[in-house]
Amino acid sequence: MAGTDVKAILEKAIENEASDVHINVGMPPVLRKNTELLDTDFPEVTNEDAKKMVLSMIGQERYKRFHEFRDLDFSTTLDDGHRFRVNAHYQRETIAIAFRVIPNEIPTIDSLNLPPIVQELADLPRGLVLVTGHTGSGKSTTLASIIGLINSKYGKHIITLEDPIEYGLENDRSMIEQREIGSDCPDFASGLKHILRQDPDIIMVGEMRDLETTSFTITAAETGHLVFSTLHTINAPQTVERIIDIYPANQQNQIRTMLSNTLQAVITQTLFRRVDEPGMVPCTEILLCTSAVRNCIRENRIYEIPNVIETSRRIGMQNLDHSIAEMYFKGYIDREEAITRSGNPGKMEKLLTPMEQFEVVQTTEAEELNIE
């Protein structure tokens, strides 16, 4: 089997239910499945092989841009319809390629094991909703599931700006336009600059990467649109701080006010390997912008947000450690991983003892019955 046949490599990834494919010169292609790297029986890849792979996917004109900037995001599709998000880049003066497998069907919020409150975000009339987490934490999938739910419930005009387009969204009750950065518009800022003249009801911005994109995104939410976007942050307070810190110091008071008025929710997620069956499950932190949260943002008391989350579980908020404990109690994730990846490993270890587990279950049941 030819090492230069990128289609054969990607078909192998689909056959093995891999999530990622890595092409590095001097070694055979490598697959990632459930966080683990797996070797393949393909030949070692040469730099010429890697160049041919990239050329076959993007053509000569875009290859010139890649060669100039040494990094390019795009997508590719196999003949059978399977899609991949792709990043081509250089390392040690050779070409490397990373593929992310994009499922053909948009998963439902229930199938992703996300909290029920996430479904309610699809019903918001306006404002900004952020899905955050590290790379590979499932942010794009969560966004696609929310947009898919809106598409099935409401007749809205939805415009997405993505780099690249991942899930192909088909019109249901809504009309959807998907614009890819680099081909349909030059960059996020340019797409957002003109988007308000395109009469959208709902806007999805793939990532708030810089000041200009962030500013246009918040302005779109301020003007009465429902806007979804992502950030690479690991919890809700850091998300708020990151947005404010993007701005110059003399504008930060103004952006605190704007953000306190427009932000509706932050979903922060991280993926854990399941122990009950093959696959991954997200643990999530949920921040809903109540009046208390808005005051914290407006008055620069971001450090108080974790306490607000902790005391607002009845309305759907939760911190990451609570979610980790819940997934452990359901039998989805490993005890050691739950402890080591929690924010407070010592506290989590005590929480996961049988007696503490019983007490947490009892407390949760009491909260559901609104028992003080």
C-alpha cells in the first residue's frame, strides 16, 4: 500500500474509528484512538510524500500560501463523504500534517452526555455563549450540536464563520450559511465586519483569536444577535479574564460593562476516556450569567465567580470538579484520572470514598427536591 496515498491512510483511520491522524516525515502515519497513539503498517513518509499529500488536498495556489506562511488550516473530504479537519505545518524544515476526523452526523446534546442546561441555551433570544477548553476537548462538536438543535426547532437565519468548516450543516427549519476562512472570506475580522448586513439571527464564530475578532463578536451580540464562539481557556473565570485582558488597559472598564451585558453562558469542557465502553465523555463547568455574575464582571470581582457557581447548582451551574465526580459516580471514568485531573485532588480523593459518594448522592437528591 503506497505511503503517498493519503486517501488510503484516512480510510484506515475511519476503519479503526480513530479520532486523529498524524503524518511526520521519517516515520509511518500514526493514528490516535481514545487518547492513545497507534502505529500503522504504512511505509515511512518522506518529505516528498508529505508535499504530494498536501498538494492533492489543496491544489497549487493554496500550496503557495502554505509554503509562504508555513502553516495552513483546511478541510478535506473522502469520496464516501467522511470529512477531516486538517492542519499542515513545518517542523524541522519538513512538512507535517495533523488530521481530525469529523463525524458525518451531528451528535445530539444528550448523546454527548452534556448537562441538560446546555439544551436551554438554544432557546436564548440574544447574547454571547462561549464554549471553551483546550485543543481537542470537543468544543466544535458541542457548538455543532447546539446549532443543530436550533436548526431543528426554529426558522432562523444562521451564519457561521469557521476555519475550516467542520460539520456540514444542512437546512432544516433554519437557513444556514457556512463561510470558510481563507476561501469564502479572508479572516474572521473581515467576515464579522460585514456579517450584520447579511441579516443573520444567529452567528457562530469558530474562535475569538484576537482583539479585532473579539471586538466584532461582542458587538454582534450587543446588537441583539445570538452569538456562539470558542476560546482556549480552562475555566469560566479565566474565560472572562482572557477577554478583558485582550483589550488595552484604558478600554478594560468599558469592555467589562459590555461583557456583563452580553455574556449569557460559558461552557468549559475537557474530555475523559470512558472505562465502561470505548470512547470519550466530557466533564463540564457551566457558568450562567445571573445578576450576581454580571455584577462580578462589571465590578472586576472575577475571583468571586467560582463561589457563585458553587452556590447556584439548582439553576444549572456546576464547577468542573462536581462534573468529574458525577461522571465517576455514573461509572464512566477512572478514579485515579478523576483525582489527578481535578482542581483539588486531595478534596476529590475524599469525595470519591464510598461514604462520601453516598452523601453526595443524598445531597443531590435533596437539591432536586429543593430541600434546604
